[in-house]
Amino acid sequence: MMVMFGYWGNAKEHIPTKANYDAFKNTKTLVVMDINPMSDFNFKIKDVMNEHWTLTPFDFITDQEFEEMKGDPSYSFLVTTVVTFDRDKTKARYKFLSLLLGEDEREVRDLPDLCSVPLSYLKVDDDSYSYKIDAFVSFIQNHVKLMTENPDLIKSNVFKYYNKNIKSLKNKTLLLVANDLEPTINTQKKIQKIYPHDVKIVSREEIMEAIESKDPDVVFLHKVGPEGTKYKARCYKILMGAADSQFYYFDYHMVNSKHRDYLLAKDLKKMAEH
């Protein structure tokens, strides 16, 4: 995946280096709290960090403190960023959760980006993803470990690496929310015509329960799209393990009249082929 990220706005492509990951091990990670004190992110992130984060010492800072400290290489930062893509003519903006490395005299958009996970389209309410924060933070931590131990995997489309896990789906129960599904696959009966493995259409609450209980048999869909707020934008489709926070499938398509803001039938066909 090629991520161009910026606190606000476009940036050049930046692929982290082995040296960046090595430097991260000696930092203190500062979690930047959302400027909105009532955000779901702020309510959840302290408990999530205390429960899951083990790679580095950590603390919590304000947005203003981040601006003052971002140039210090002794710190890394877990922060929600606003992302655009230079080659994307739609100029759509997305919210990502990013792990950035402090670096001298750099704009935020140019800080080394160790891992960025798409959360939502910018104007979509954060309750569309906030119940999955535990999984996102755990994934970022695991991804950094993997890149540190296997620097040969560091590349622009790094998340494609995880598609090797598709073959494990046959041993998992796939949880899907009906509103995330293309109309041709929005019922159990329709899905099972093309996807032969265990699948259930559930509520967000049931996915949250699977994440909280770390159900080892469950994989759930995280879909990122405009949700009706914009016609042309990317629609990300990510399958994550409820227990291991692993990616089992990663892809995206551009939303248009033919391919709408859904998990598509062709995605399920890809999964079923392995």
C-alpha cells in the first residue's frame, strides 16, 4: 500500500527504513489525544494502551504538545492523521491511525511513518470504527515487530503481504455487518453461494464482543468508505482476527457507479479461491 499522509494535506511517498524501525525501539511513544475531548478515541485509547502496548514506554499528550515535540527523535507518536493521496484526483480525505517517528526540523507530513491503518473517511462519525481501536493498536504493534525482525518486507505495498493469510479463513468464522455488503451478497444465503466457509451477518456489538473476548475463531470486516458523504473515494476492505489482530485480507477499490461503497462479491470470490 502506498500511503501519502499529512496531518492535513498531501505529502510525498514515504517508505520507512530499517533504521527508522531500529530507532523506534529507543523512543518513548506519546499518544496524541483528539482535540475533541468527548471523542470516542479519547474515551478508549488509555485503556487500550495500558492493556496492549508493550514495545516502548508511553504517555499521553495534547495536540498542542505534539506540535512542540514532533521534532524530537527520542519520541514516537501514535496519532490520528488526515490522509490524502497525491495521485487521487478525487481529493478525498481519510482518517488514519499512524505511528510516526519524531525527527528534527520536519513537518508532520514528512515524519517517518512506521505504520498507518485506515480508520474512516474524514467526515464519517468515529463510532464507525472506535469499537475496533483495540484491534488497530494491537495490529500496529505487531506490524512494527514484524518489520523490525524482517526488514526485507518493508515496501510501499506492505499490507499486501498479509493476503497470504487468506488461506487461513477456512478455519475461521467471518463476521460481517449487513450495511457493509454489496446488495448481491447482503444475506447469508447469497454469501454462501460464493463463499464456502463459516460466515455470520451480525451487529457491531457482536463484533465488539468478539474483539473484547479475543475469540480465536473469529475474523471480522473493517470497511472504510465515504458512507454516503462522498461519491468518489477509496473503499478499503480489511479482514482482521479478533484474537490476534492480524490482517487476513487487505484491498481497496475506487467507489463508482459499478463498484459502490461495499465489500464486493468479487472480494468474497478471492477469499474463497484459497
